[in-house]
Amino acid sequence: MHTARTAQLTEGLVRRLVEGWCAALDRHAPAEEVQAFLVPDGLVMFLHEGTYKELEGFRSWYEGARRRYADESRTASSVRVRLDAPLSGVVELVLSWRGRAAGPSQDGGRWLGFDEYQTWTVVLDGGAARIRTCAVRGRVPRPDGGGAAEPAAPGRSAAARAGGRAVTADSPAYGRS
């Protein structure tokens, strides 16, 4: 049976992207599988640990995150989609994350929980919605998870740190590679 390729980005495609992304991260899917949710060229991810560019940068972050956390669960508690053009859009979302710190770190075995505020730009690429940019705007501990982060201030990424200082989107460290 022949299926037609999608010719434009839709809210339904974007919502399926969010669901698939969360599910793949939760089950610690292989990097190759998770990378299918990302554009192959021009990817930039502004995460609380730093800025990661292209698939190689993402893979570096992802492999580390898979070792740091276990029993993860993400729920998109808020998803707002704005389609800017037939092939692109912006997604504002709140991901409620809960997981257990893994390994021999000081937090090993401790449950953590956060609401993470993110903005994505998404594009239609090869008939599928894919993430082009992801920017973490803030992270607030959840009372049920015992997260150890400071409260987010408007316009600040609460978990992003550079030398012990909070990083904002307009600070030099925010765009570093």
C-alpha cells in the first residue's frame, strides 16, 4: 500500500513528535533511534548542561545523560504549538520529569523531579516533524521529586550553570559550544 508523504507541518505531527521524543528518552532508546527526532543538519540544543550542536553534540550529551539517570519519566504537562509556515513552527512546552540519579555520585539512588520549560523550533523534514532547536528556559523542582535546583526566574535557565553562576539566554556562556 502506498502512503502519501505529508506536505506540511501540522499540530498533530508536532504532538506526535513530543510524545515520541519523551517515550524514547524515557526508555533510554539507542542514540540512533532518538536522533531520528532531530534534524540531521543545523541542530542546536541549549540544555542546562551546555550548548550542543549537530547530531554529534547531541549524542555526546545523550550518552552522558543515560549514565547519570535511571527510571526516567517525562510527561508533557503543557504543549503549545504555533505553526509559522507550512514547514516550520514553534513549540512551547513544560516537561514534568522524574528520575533517579544513577551511579556513584552524591545523589546516587535519590529521586529527582523537575518541571522543565522548553522552547523548540520544529520543521517538516522527510515527511516527519523534527526538532531543529531546543532551548531550556527554566527548571523548577517538583515537590514530589525532591529536585535540588533553584527556582527559575523569568528569562533564566535555572539549572544552567557556568562557574556557579546562573546562565541566561543573553549571557556569553549560553551560546558556547
